[in-house]
Amino acid sequence: MLSYPFVDFPPNPLERPGYTLEFSDEFDRETLDTGKWFPYLLPHWSSLERTSARYALKDGSLRLRIEEDQPTWVDGSDRVANLQTGHFSGPKGSQVGQFRHYNPAFVVTENLPTVRHYTPLFGYFEVRLKALAVTGYHTALWMIGFDQPQAGEIRCFELHGGNIEPGRSRVDTGILSWDDPNLMQETYEDWLPFNAAEYHVYGVEWTPERVDFYVDNRKFRSIEQSPKYPMQFMLGLYERPHELRAEDAIIPFPRVCEIDYFRAYRAKNG
């Protein structure tokens, strides 16, 4: 069984053997770097106004926030605070856009720019964060195809608040095939002996053959398949209204997760 001696796992050094750092954000600015992040969630199926992320930067960390007056992403769906490293959609009225399989009836609602801040093909990626330990919320890092019409998803991790305890937390990972006929649905729910409400480091190594998953530099899961096209990152806090509990209503708003850094590396050997 994996052992986690640190309640609050320290940051890793910037250098990573065998890899070159090519994209990172230490969140140590006063404002969000919009040259790196597009602070919305798939706005082409909703709107820029409705999907605009709420956040604050303080003491060298990014705080993604769900606030009491925040609208849902679309009617009846989640409330979200999400950052993307890219965005692609067709003209208003078309059905061309990322993640269309969410609802095949969706049409593009606005003419939006193509944004390509960071869309790697393979590499090692890591984020250090504190998840929100409230039932009905989850903190997640995931990857989707940038402009690939038949694309899947790498679920780097989902940390659901109801599955975070002082002595253990469940880390949900996997490959979701969606529209990619070359992928098989393969997802896992691993209980590990650490408290995800404290700072921990989550890593993903994506190669042409497989995807490996890490917590605090320890590999706990490997999947022997891999998407073969550029993907963008989605980093966010999500509220599922139908999962909220009445007894948690006393928890004050905003509901927050904290992110210390995001780092992305490419292999030196190509």
C-alpha cells in the first residue's frame, strides 16, 4: 500500500529528469495570465458571460470559486469555475465545437476566437492543489482534444468532496473514449491514504503507449492506451446541484479550491 508521510506535500523542484519544462504557471502574479489560460468552460455551447470563471489570486496561489449568485453552465447543469489552455469552435449556429457529445443537440451560441495557449502531444504534467472537501463539489484536471472531430478525454484526476476524508481520499482517473473509435472506456476509482483537502502533487505522464498517474511522485495507476492527437487542459472546480446535501448549506460561500502551480514538460528524447 502506498504511504504518504506528508500531510501537506511540498512543491517539487522545477527541474524534472528526462524532461524540459515548456509551460507553467506558479500563480504568483496579481492577475491571471490570460496568455496561458482561457477562463471559461466550453462557452460555445453556453456563453462567455455565463461560463466566466470566478477566481482570485492570493499569496501565490489561484483560488477557484463557486459563489452563491453564480449561474449554471447551461440550464439544469453544473456551476463551474474552469480554466482552459485552448478553445475551438465553429461559427454561430453550427454544431462544430469541442465536447459536442455532451449534448448532440447543442449548437454554437456565439462567434468565439480560436485560442491555442497550450495543446501538447504527450508529456509529463503536474499540479499542486488543495481540493474542496464538500459533497457535491469536485476538483479536476482533464484533457480533451483541441480541434480533433473524433476525440476522447484523459481524466487526469477528479477529487469528489464526498470522497475526501482525513485519512484517505478517492482519486478518479481514466481514459474516456467519447467520439474516438481508437480508445476504449477505462476508468478507475482508487482510494489512497492521504487527505486531498491538503496540498498534494498530482502528476500524469502521457506517452504514445500509455498514461501513468501519480500522487506525490508515486505512481498508483497505469493505463495501456493513449490518445494520439494534441489535447488541451481543463482545470476547474465544479458543483453538481443534484448531489448537494441540506446539512452542508451552512458552509459559507464562496466554496473554494486552491492551486499552487501547474507545470507541463516535454520529453528531452522527443
